[in-house]
Amino acid sequence: MLLLCNYLNMHYMESKRKEKNHLNFSEDSQSRLPCLGTYGCAVLTGYRRTFQAGNNGSINSISDRGTQLPGHREIDKLGPNKDSVYFRDGVRRIDFVLSYVDDKDGDKKAERRREFEANLEKAGLELETEDKSDSDDRKTYYLKIHAPWEVLATYADVLKIKVPFKASDIPKAREVPLEWLTHPFRLPDNIMRPEPDYFTAPFDKSKIDFFLIDDKDTFFPPSTRNRIVYYILTRCPYYKEDRNEKDKTGIKRLLNNGTYTSAYPLHDCEYWTAAQDMQCESERYHLYRYWARFLCFYKEQPLNLIKKYYGEKIGIYFAWLGFYTEMLFFAAVMGVICFVYGVLSYEDNITSKEICDPDIGGMIVMCPLCDKKCSYWKLNSTCLSSWQSHLFDNEGTVFFAMFMGIWVTLFLEFWKRRQARLEYEWDLVDFEEEQQQLQIRPEYELKCTGRRLNRITQEMEPYLPFPSKCARFCLSGATVLFWTCLIVACIMGVIAYRLAVYAAFASVMKDSPTSKIQLVGSLITPQLATSVTASCINFVIILILNFLYEHVAIWITDMEIPKTHLEYENKLTMKMFMFQFVNYYSSCFYVAFFKGKFVGYPGNYTYMFGKWSKLRNEECAPGGCLIELTTQLLIVMAGKQMVGNVQEALLPLLRNWWGSRKGRSHPESTYSRWEQDHDLQNFSQFGLFYEYLEMVIQFGFITLFVASFPLAPLLALFNNILEVRVDAWKFTTQFRRPVAAKARNIGAWEEILNVVAILSVVTNAFIMAFTSDMIPRLVYLYAYHPGNETTMKGYINDSLSIYKISQIHADNQPEAGENPLWFNSSTITCRYRDYRYPPGHEKQYTHTMQFWHILAAKLAFIIIMEHVVFVVKFFVAWLIPDVPTEVKARIKRERFLVQEYLHNYEVEKLKMQLSQSYCLSTETASLLPSSPSKYQVLSESI
């Protein structure tokens, strides 16, 4: 599917370019000055721009078509080519692009644009406008923004951006033995390490000569440039100086009110071919070639190149996703081994053999599973489901559940080490989110009108009054609680559906003269049919509630007015995860811990909403509820992954196909770089949030309920191999270039993963104890088996209690005609799954001592398993340091070098100042007619 998307997308883009290149240009377009770009465009010196307020800063005069600048080609005789990332002079790089169109409310928006662009120029940015007559659709204006060196240096100092001051002298790691085995998975060195290693320090504008500045135009990479420009755009006002309208600030507000239609930095080239200009890095092309293609699925990821092009925040996400996928390989291998053990021990499963045996299971009559519509049935009708259950409910499952508890710890601890290494390599060691978030959210500054003194900075800052904060918090909490209750209500509705529809399936699938019904009934039991249909309905409800709650969560988070970007992301993360946790996992929790636990017995059944509801609680099959939990987990997990992949891969393809149907009709210009990027999808501020959320929900499936489905890590592994390349394909081909952002870790998601990891130990212990049939079998094997042999023979008969049919209440009896043909008056008892004394016993229908022994064994198993796994977890966490020793040493050396070089720099600077003072005083002494001995003494003292 991904290969098809790539092929069609490339074919569409290439066909559009060919279509444009073969069009004839009009006389008007030939008379205008051609585009001065870097792709075969002529560049003229003496180029002069003037801005007119009435024309929104568009170019209205160009003078002196002089000589060609070095490094640029002559005019393309076929016409202008604007596939460039430079201004028309071919020198100034386009750091950001704003687009807008004329509409009905044009005057107001034009006024806002004039004020905004004027303030941008006051801030030092340089602007250049592409008229709508030059655009592809003849409707859209494009405002190109360039940040000159002074602006970049000023804001790099403000943002404390780290830049190189000395080449690294730390030797590279030695080659590992047998490293040649990994060569097929490696990428070229220039792709894995696109930049040399440097020692870095925060930029200081007053110490320009301290840093390694070879070329001011390329000193700051494009990702840093667009980050600085975006910082300016989000804080630039669009009101006049004589007005105090501070709410009219920032590009976000202008985008929301339609003044501008989009704002984005440019990709450096087309993704399917390298740039022709040697000045262009062609990083997008390299990313597509070595990373985004599905045929590279077995290759390592070029994380350094991803970080350089997209920024540290996106780089950290792909580093985490890749590491998670690698660790899934080991969990998948153990899961396959556990499943293979279940297959190989298929023939040794005495319990299933007894159920399927016509002389054992075929002679056991079971009590009806529902009122009125359900008939008496024979135990051997569940033969197939008992075999299926053994594949996942066997001795190997206990080992696998304990292994996954340890695997989770290893995954989190090794990720901390990997993250620490990336922090050092990407200059994030001293980066603190709190320092970065000194940039208070513009929304907070606008909505909080109150001001108070900051005790640390001693400056006035906006703040939200405590009563307002409490009111907003209460409203937010009430909204979250309401939606959580709504999910629970939906789950209760699904449970009611299960109880109501089970009777219908049981009535249809009972013995019938129709061959088709007999065939279906032999393959699909009423329990399985009910479980599958209920799981599908539940999955549809999950998707609907997710769609609705996403908008609600964003609304209530905006309403709380978080102060910083970090606080905003953390609040939204917690709200969304809490909702998704309940939404996705509640049905699995029901099947695992509630179904079949509160059933009662034939003389005293338990009902969901009381007897008046006639919705009798569900019972588990004689083999246990584990196979139903497996079915529920498989449908929800696999369904979520399929829907997610379709949304991520096919929907962008359909958008491109729909765009190709519209066609392009402008014959006067080529498809410019800013127009190509304008037609791509916008990468929203929640883009990475949804990617993380999808993976964390998957992490919950493969840890919380993995004891019921050992193949879950294998499915997750296959999905993630595809997920890495689909995400890479989206970023390189479907999305506009995101604004670079810094992050030293995965944020609040790390704490969520830790909580899920601890909870998974508890849930898997309870699944093995109460959902699986493992503990009752072991108790029977070692304490209650008859004779001297340790065998499971007779377990089925021992695990089923007896009830007298004549004592069953009329409301629980099957209706006339519902009973099968083989049922007659000679059948006086039926069996049910429980440990109770038989009729006629002095304690009839009360729990036997075996029941209490099994309950004690279950509780003991939970305590032992939890303590063993937790002890191993904490020991492993203590044993593995979060930061590798090598990284600690490198961090200390870099800090030492920074201090040493700064000290030497200041000393040399002071020497130069003293030397200049000495020279100046000497020259002054030679010009004055005073006594030379006096000035000689003075100069010597200086």
C-alpha cells in the first residue's frame, strides 16, 4: 500500500511539472522580470526593492539589470523557474512563507496585513511578495520572509541556542567485534552523520569571534532559522503604535481570523530528486531515499539527519519509535515460542480430550446459559473452543507473563540510556523545558490581563487569578468526568447487548434439522458469536467517542489557559490518555475481571440490573474466559491498527488524487517551491501528540493483557515496522516542513509508560489467577487428583457442580420446544461451572473446601508473581544506570572545555584591549609637546 502511494504521488507530481514546462508563456509574462532563483535563473545586481503601504509590501521597482552574481546561472531561455528557496536576488534564503487571498472582508484583512508586515520589517525581517498573477491559481499571494544575520544573532542570544566553538577531540568509539554483520543494516556515513562533531556553547552576540563562524549565511541551519522566525511571528503585533490592543498579536491569531491562510517554512527541494543547485542541501531527498521508502524497512534510521532537518522534538519521537520497535522483536520472539509450545502440546491436553470425548463430554448435560431461550446442552459442543483456548492458556503463558513484566523494565531503562546519549549528541544536556518555556504562550499573555511581580526575574508578568483558575479547573474536571461516565455507560450498553443477544444466538445455533444451521453451530458457539459481534460494536463506539472527545479535550485545555507550551502539552496528554485508557481498555477489563465472576448458580442466578431486567450475567465457557479476552483484544487492537494505517496512508493519497482532478491552469510560471509546499498538508501542533498516543495505547495492549494473547507483540512489531516508514513517508512527501522545536525527552509520555508498566504486572497476575484456568488445574493436579498418578484425568468432572433440574425455577427453564431432541425425562441433573456441594448434601449448593483452596492459591499466586516481578524490575532498574558512564565523562569534558575556552577568550580579549590602550597612549604622547619622560613613565605604567 505504501509503495502504491509513493508511485502514484511521484507520478502525479512529475506529470504536473511536465505539463507546466510544456506550456507557452504569454507576452505579458515574457516582458516581466524573470524569477531570480537558484535553479537556472538569472541573478542581477543592483536589485532594489521598495515597499508601498497600499501594496502590502510587494515589489514595485527593480533597477539596474546589471551583471550576474557569481555562482548563479544565466536566464533560462525557456522561462523562469521558481523552484527555489531564495529571494529573487538568489542570495537571501527564504526562511518562512505566509500566504493569503483576497476575499469579501478584504479591507480589514489588508489593514491587518499592512500593520503586521510593517512591524515585521521594524523587527528586522526582510519581506518579498509574490503577486497573485504569478501564482498557480491566480488567487493566492505569497509573502516570503528572510531573517538577516543581525536578527538571527539577536534572537539566538535570547533563546540561548547552542552553536559550535571547537571541533570535538573525543575519539570515536572503537569498532565492535563482528560489526561487519550489521553492515547490511547500515546507512552511508554522510547520511548518518551529516554534520561534524563539535563542542558547543550558548550563542552570545557579544562574543562573535569566539564561535566557529565560517559563513554567516550558513552558520545557522535552516531548522534554527525557521524556529527563530516563527518565534518573531508569534509575538509580532498587528495594531498601530497609537492603539493599545495587545490582543491583536501573533501569526496564530491572524491564521484563525483568515487574514493569512497558511504559514510555513520551505522544504529544501523535491523529495524524489536532488536539488540542482550545489548551495541547496537536498536533505529532504536524502531522507526520502534512505528513510521514507518501505524497501528501507530493515535499515537503521538517519536520526541525526532527521534532527537536523525537522528539529530535536521530531527526532526524539522517531528515536523512541525505532527503539520501541527494536525491543518489540525480543518480546515477539518469546511470544511466538510460547504460542509454538501451545501448538506442540496440543496432543497432551487431557482437559480438551475429555471435553471432546463422546463418552465423557458427550454424556455431560449442562444447565441453560440464559433464561427461556437457551436449552440444555452437552459439554462436547465446546470442543473447538477448548482446543483454541489451550493455544494461549497453558504453562508457557505464566512464564511469558513474568517475562513481559521484566521486558517492560528493560525497555524503559535502556531507553533512558539511549535518550541520555541523544541528549549529549544533540546538545540537549543543559536544555531545560522550564528555560525554553520562558517563552510564555501568546494565548496566556493575551487572555490574562492581570499583572504581578515575578520574585525571580523582578519583572511584571501576566497571571491568572486563583478564583478563575479554580473555576476553570472544576469545569474541566467535570467535563472529563462526564465523558468518562459516558464511556462507562456505552460499555454497559454493550454488556447489555451481549446478554440480550446471547439468547438469540443460542436459539439459532441449537440442534436443527437444517444442515446449514448445524454446520454453523458446530464451528461457532453462541459465546464466540456474541463475543465477536459485541467486540465489533464496541470498536465502532470507541472510534465515534474518540472523534468527539478529541475536540472536547482540546477545548477544555484551551479553556484552562496553561501558561507554557510544556504545561499545555502535559495537560492535554493526561486528559487524552485518561479518556483513551477507559475507552480502549474498559471492554477488555470487563471480560478479564468481571465476566463469569458474579453469575450465581441455577437456583440463585445474578442479574445485571436485577431480576426485572431479565439480563442474566454471562457465564464463561468450561475452558475459561481467556479465549474471549483473546478475541476481544485481537479485534480492538488489530482493528485500531488497521484503521490507523488506512488513515495515515490512503487518505493523503486520496487528497492528492482529488487535487489532480482540479488541474492547474496558470501558464505563466512554473510550479514554485512555495506553491508546492502550500499544496501539502499542514503539520498541526498536535501531529506528534497523536503519533505518541497511538503507540502508547498499543503499548498498553501488549503489556496489560499480554497474558491472554502472546502473539500481541508480534502484531505490534509488524505494525510498527510499517508505522516507522508510513510516518517517514508522510513527513517527507505529504506534510509541509514543520517548525523546528526542541525537546530533550518524550515528555509526559515517559511517566505514563512507567505507570502502565507497573499496572501491567498487576493485571497479568490477575489474568493468570482469575481469568485463566491455570490455577484450578494446578490445584487439582497436585491436591485433588484421584489415585497415585499425577494426572489431569477427571479434571472436567471435578470442576463441574451438579444441580437438580426439578429445582430450577420456572423462569430459568427453557421454553417449550427449545430443548434439543436428545433431552428427555430421564435427564434429572445438569452441570454448571463452579465448586459447590451436590443436591442431597447437608451443605448443598454451598461452596466446597476445594473452592476456598483454589481461591487461596489464586491470591498466593498473585502475591508471589507480583513480588518476584517487582523485585526483579527494581533490581534491574537499580543495576542499569540511566546515563552511560561514557556519556557522563564526555559531558564533564565538554563543560570543562567551555569554561577553559571562555576563560582564555576573555584573557586574550583583555590583552588586546590593554595593547590597544598602550598604542593609543603612545601615539597621543608623540603628538603632544609635553615632556617625553612624563608620558614615557605613564605608558610604561599602563
